[in-house]
Amino acid sequence: MLEPLRQGLPPLDPAAVSNAASCALPARYEAVREARQFTRRTLDQWDIGDRFDDVCLVVSELVTNALRHGLPAGDGHTPAQIPPVRLHLMRWTDRLVCAVRDPSHDNPVARDSDDFSAESGRGLFLVDSFADSWGWHPLAGTLNGKVVWALFLLQPRESAE
């Protein structure tokens, strides 16, 4: 089910992006709420607020994973790359991509668990269940870390006649 972890984003023409928005998130768990609020405002502006529930759940899981597993352990102080986590939302005519960047080079790891009462460990399972596809890739160049992304197919709008 969760096999293709290290895969690039499906071919999408960057020039065809109709909307894009991004927000920096602080290295604290309140950032998950901030990410949900940012997602709500953005989807409403793009007139695709009807997809909020699924997209919000996935954004929450991706941001939580970035905060929990993507930040270096330490004394709570982050280096000059503050803020270390960033949420990107990109919309094409028929697709929406949610991408979360963090400074870790570690692969996202999906846990197999039959314990559905567990309070953690199901994040990537939920992403896989609610998004149409997802994956991750390491960053290159001056950017450090990785991006974990989820793709949602959007239904074409019914034309008013």
C-alpha cells in the first residue's frame, strides 16, 4: 500500500500553475493549527473550499510529521534557517498539491499497525487514504532537507448554462 515512498511529483507543468501559496511555520505544535487556518483561507480564495476536509486532514498529518520527525533534536533553538518548516499549496486546473518542506534528510517511514486505537503512527496511512497520490523527494542546491507532498485531483467545474 505505501510502497512508492521516494517518488517525484507526477509530471506537472510549472508554467500551468494557476495559483500558488506558501507559509512558513514555526517549530512548535501550534503550527499545525496555523497550517489548517492557512489552508482554509487559501482554498476558500481559490473557490475549492469544498475539498477542505480531506486536504486539511492531510496537511495536518504532513505538518505534524515534519515537526515530529523532520526537525533536529536539540535545545529548542533553531539555526538561521528559521522557520524550518514550510507549507506550499499549488493549484493547477484539475490538481491541487500540498507540499511540506523540512530540514531532515530522513525518509518518511510508514508504520504498519493494526492498532487503530493508537494515538500516533497512522499519519502516512491517512495521507495515503485521503490523497490521490503522495510521495517525497530530497531537496538539492541551496535548500536542505526534503519535501513530502500529496496530490488531490479536482473535479472539473460544471459550467452554468
